[in-house]
Amino acid sequence: MDKKWWKEGVVYQVYPRSFKDSNNDGIGDICGVTEKLDYLKYLGVDIIWLSPIFKSPNDDNGYDISDYRDIMDEFGSMEDFKILLDTAHKKGFKLILDLVVNHTSDEHEWFKKSVKRIEPYTDYYIWRDVQNNWESHFSGTAWDYNEERGQYYLHLFTKKQPDLNWENPLVRQEVYDIMNFWFDIGIDGFRMDTVNMYSKVPGFPSMEKEGLSLATPYFLNGPRIHEYLHGMYVNSLCKYDVMSVGEAPQVDPEMALLYVGKDRQELNMIIHFDHMFADDPPEGAGKWERRPTDLNKVRDVFVKWQKGLAKDGWNCLYMSNHDQPRQASRFANDQYKNGATMLATMLHTLKGTPFIYQGEELGMKNAYFKNEWDYRDVETINSIAENKVKGIPFEALRENLGKYSRDNARTPMHWDNSMYMGFSQAPTWIGINENCRDINVEAQTADADSVLNYYKKLIALRKTHDVLIYGDFEEIELGEDLFCYTRTLNDKKAYILLNLACNQTKVTLPDTFDITAPCIISNCNITIKKEMNLPPYFATVLLSDG
Ligand code: TEU
Ligand code: CA
């Protein structure tokens, strides 16, 4: 058993802009996070991940960085950050930051100098005389013409996010220096943005197939990606006791082992997207036309990953973050109590490190914005504009954006039921989620049966029972709408039974499921029988001591 703190801890993702506003300008900030550390202590999480806090013109809410060694004006100062880090450490937390080095902001000094061909920055970005037909994640072509330089540059995201040229060893050295700078300040690791996009296929070939919206085969898991990540390991990560988790779309478990395998000397974990694609639109459909979510598909994805990383890897377990709709809405029909707690039970009892996204622990739902002016996210705004050009009005997108826009997860955290939900005392940078004002920390702390207190209990259980962390996973296949598995460590065995449906599901349990084992948590107070009807979104964990 290869024990590691980042395997045992539970991660809590803070989106600082929407967590807590300490100076009442309507924007969350670093001092706000420091103020709320005791809440995170109450919840019981161990590792805090802050979405980007660095200097940024905020074209993509901080995922466009103009200075990696300084703090965004709205969020506070370096002094504020050091106080946060120090206080967090004193309270026993680890703190990790977001490393965004596939691209910088176009307002970064490197880019400004690259435009002017000032050495050594001339080749820090990807400049070409002719563009290819790749498209940006955030609408339109992935190339922009820079008049001053007289060339096109590549941007996989917005045109204010030029891609760095990782082929240039000087760029790689800059990245190591940034990492070491923050490790020397004392942070405990990085979540690494778009970690499998650094290496592009040489020659930048155009896409062959018309209608392909992204040139993914040319920039995901590229030819030199493992060399680059190993470089980060050798020149930075291996020198500190830190955690590294890379965001990596379109990776299957086999490929994942190349990123996280024990002997690979690359990353600890990757954030894969397989279950996020479970409701992807059929080919040819518009970006926002998702299929209804099928939790059976999600289950199968999780099982595949549990098996795939069983021996030589470690899973990262999540169902929402700042890019995804609220999980209680997307995966549990807005059934905030049973639905949210069933999903939580799954994420905290599979093998891997659970990631909680702020507000998830309350069962927060989608904001379901209705108006064009409600939106702040550049992906959504660009997409609305692009559709208009094609003759598709906002009204035609209204419903789907309401369900799937990234802004669903970005509304302020609900601390209490006051006008601005205890997040701020001033009008907030993005609207309050009016769909769940009754869902807030104050109300749920007081209610023993709340989603919040269920999360608290789950997190505590993981700490008392090693089997929930290191135990081997084995599925007990029960068919449609059921998810059943065991976790085994020495003579201890946990039995997990979940109803994935929002209505009753009939179950017949095999002898391999020990119904006499004591229940350690459940979202419904019933006794398990060999044959029974499980209530909607039922979840239970039984534990036998051998
Ligand atoms: O996301 C990268 C990514 O591939 C997706 O999450 C994508 O943004 C999403 O599916 C679009 O709906 C990362 C960050 O998490 C995201 O917030 C940034 O916008 C993006 O990189 C660029 O830095
Ligand atoms: Ca503020």
C-alpha cells in the first residue's frame, strides 16, 4: 500500500471570484477565502484548490494570466495570499494553485515582446505566415492575425489566450521557474490546466474531416507531451512533497497510465472527462444540444476507470467544477437531497481522491439563467454571438444554455439567506442563483439531515476507515439503474449500494453482498433486505470488520 497524503485527503475547489467577498465590491477575493477556512474545517476537507488567482485581464476569469508571480488586483495582494497560505497550513490544510501554462494572456510581457520580435521572446508563441483550419474551443478560428508582427498566432481558447510554444526550451524553463517560485513560497501542489495540450503535431496539419469542431487529434496527447511532463517532474515536482493533478480531456485509462503510472515520473492524477461526455450531443448536433444524462453510462465509465487504474494509478473523482453544470441538476434531476447525497456517496466511496466543487456540498442546483445579459462566461458569450451570425437567435439557445453554460457553477456561494446570500453586501459580479436560495450554509449547518452534514459525515468516514481509501474495488453487477460494489482491505469489507434512478428500483442482492454488515451511512433510514424496492436515489454503505 503506497500511502500518500494526496490519496487520503479530500480536495475542495474554490472559485475565488464567487466564494466570499471580504471588501464588498461584489467580487470574491483571497481574504474571503481566509475568512471561511473554519467552514472548510467544519466540513472536514483537507486540500484546498484555488482556481487562478494570478494577475489577469480576466478575459476567461483568470485562465488568461499576464503575470504568474503576482496576484489579480480584484483578489488582493501577495501579502493577502501569504496570510491565507500560512493560516491554512496552521489549520492543517494543504493548498494547491492552478497552473495555466498551455497559454498566457496576450497582455503578458512575453507576448508583447514576442509581437515585437524582441529576443529571446520571438519564438515563445506559435507564429505562422498562414493559418490552418483548426477551431478555437471558444468559437471561431484558432488563429488571429497580428498586424504589428505580420503573422498569425495560435490560440486554442480565446484570442486573448495565445498558446505557448512548448517546443522552445526557454519556454519550458520559464514554466519550471514559475513552479519552483510557488513551491518555494510553500504551496502544496498544482492543478494543471489543459495539461495534455502542450504538445502539438508538428507542421500544424489542417483537419481533414469537414465539420469536426475541434482539431483534437493534433493538439491533445501530442507527440512530445510525455517528455514535457517528465521535464516538469525532473526540474520541479520531484524536488518537493507536492501534489500534481492535470486536466486531460480525451484520455482513456490505458493512456492515463502513461501520465500517472507510478514509474512514469509525470503526474499523480489526471482529471479525465469520460463521464462528462456521457451526455455529449450526437455528431452534427449543436454544441449545447446535449442528450439527457444516463447515469448507467456514467457508472460504466467509473467502473472502467476503477479497473484501469487499480494497480498502477490513482483516480480523481469529480462530477462538477467551474466548467460544468451543477451535478445535482445534471446527474440527479435537481433532487437536491437524495440525488445530491447519492452522487456524493458514490464519489466518496470509489477508489481515488474525491474533489468537491464549492456549493456542491450544499446540493446547489443550476442557475438556469434566462436572459442573454445574465451571462458572464466568455465561452457562452462567444457562442451566442457566433450563432447570431449564423442566423440562430439567443431564444433558440436559451433553454440549453440555461442547463449547460459554465455560468451555472459560477454564481456566488450561498452562505446565508440574506440579499446577496452572505457572499457580499454589494451587487455581485454575476447574478445570484435564485433557484435555490433556501439552500445555504447557515440553514444546512443547523439541520442534522442536510446535504452539508451528509458530506461532513462521508468525509469523516473516509478518515476513520482506511478501507474506503485504499481498499480494492470490485463491482457486483445488478443491472439497469443500480450501482453496487465492494471495497476490500485485509479483513475489512465495505458494501456500497446505490439506486441511480429518480424512482424506485427493485433489487435482488446476491450472497456476495452481506446484508448483515452494519450500516455506516445512508441517505434513507431503511433496513436492507435480500429483495426489496430501493427508494429514489437511495444510497447506503455497510461495513463488515471481518
Ligand atoms: O478547461 C479546458 C477544457 O478543455 C474544458 O474544460 C473547456 O473549457 C470546457 O469544456 C468548455 O465547456 C480549462 C479551464 O478549466 C477552463 O476554465 C478554461 O477556460 C480553459 O482551460 C482555458 O484555460
Ligand atoms: Ca472583493
